[in-house]
Amino acid sequence: MNTLLTAIMFFTRIPVPTNLPYSKELLNKALRFFPLVGGIVGGVGAGVLWLALLVLPLPLALLLSIIATIFITGAFHEDGFADFCDGYGGGMTKERILDIMKDSRLGTYGTIGLVSVLAVKYTALLAIPIPYLFIILVSAHIFSRFVPVVLVFTTPYIREDALSKAKPIGNQTSVTSLIIAMLTSAIPLFFLNWIHSVGIIVACAIVIVLFRLYIMKRTGGYSGDVLGALQQLCEVAIYLVVVTLHVT
């Protein structure tokens, strides 16, 4: 329970008991519940969408749903994605990339990247039929949070010094944690049709392979911001795959 509450504490703004113990070991173990936390976030988004649709048109209801998921996570992953865009877009060396990502100011690359990813999310979700939209919202938030766990398991961590503005984040995971995260992520796939399930798995596999090749070439590993960026890219990839397969 402490491990689950630790995951909720670090990846969302949901209140947890103030006497919750903290340790690096707990934080590393908390990664196993990253997809489960995604289910909570996706559930909030789906709940807000359902309530908003009672009185509002779909475009406005969907916008409120996206805002709700951002609010409940404190824009944790969006902030990481923006920093990733600034760092990897503006830095030419590993040291410069890490320095830029530590800067709390939002740069041109980060602004463009954040606006673009949110616009793609919104537009793609609008194209998904309403009954299926609720399932996709929850599934995408769950599965997109499993992929960063795989990256942590397979990729070296770039240590950030005390000046880093990023929250502490688990930088190690075990086979047990990987299996727990994988089993949790597999649950929503049973509620999707098999074509979408296969498409989502293939799309996320492609994203993590290409993404890992890129960060290994540029910096030789990952940081917390990189994990946030990967989550956002996989979430968008899931929406795009569902829309593409639905249209075709």
C-alpha cells in the first residue's frame, strides 16, 4: 500500500497521508504502479467527459476532460515533454541538453512542442465515436505509462545534480515491477477490439525503439523529463492509431 501511495504522490496531485514513509527503494518500486496511476488519471478524464456531456457539446466537454487530466497530474508529463523539446531541440551537447532541461523557463521548442501535442490529442479524440471514446481515454493513459517503465528497465539513467528542478523519480526497476506493470497494462486491451489492440502495441513498440535510439545517441540515457516526453508521445500515438484504424 505504501508503494501504491508513493506512486500516487509522485505522479499525481491526489492527497496521500502525510505520514507516508519515503525512501529511494519505495520510489523505485512505485514504478510498477505507474500504469495503475494512469488508470486513475484516465478514469478522472472519462468521468469529467461523461458529466460534461450531460450539459455541453462534445468539443467543449472533451477540452474540459483533457484539462482535468492535466490538473490531476499537475502537468507532470506535459512539463517533462516541454523540457525535453527545449533540451533536445536547443542543446548540441549532452551537458547543454541537461542544463536546458533544468531551466524552469519555457523556450520556443518547448512551447511549440506542447501546443502541438495537445492540439493533436484534442483533434484525434474528437474523431473517436463517443461510446468508444471513454474506453480509449482510460486505455491510453494506462498503456502509455507502461512504456516508460520499459525504458527505465532497459536504459541507463542520467543522474541530475541537486540543482535539477525535476521531482525525484524512480531510476531503477526490477523484473517483478516490470511484470506487474505489464499485467496492469494488458487489462484495457481486453476491452478493445483486437485490431486496435494490435495497432496500439505495434505503435508503442515503434515509438519506444525509435525514441530510445534517439536519446542514446544524444545523451546516452534518460532523465525524468525524458520519461514524461515518452509518455506523451505514446499517448498521442495510441490516439492516432485508433483514429486511423477507425477511419480505414
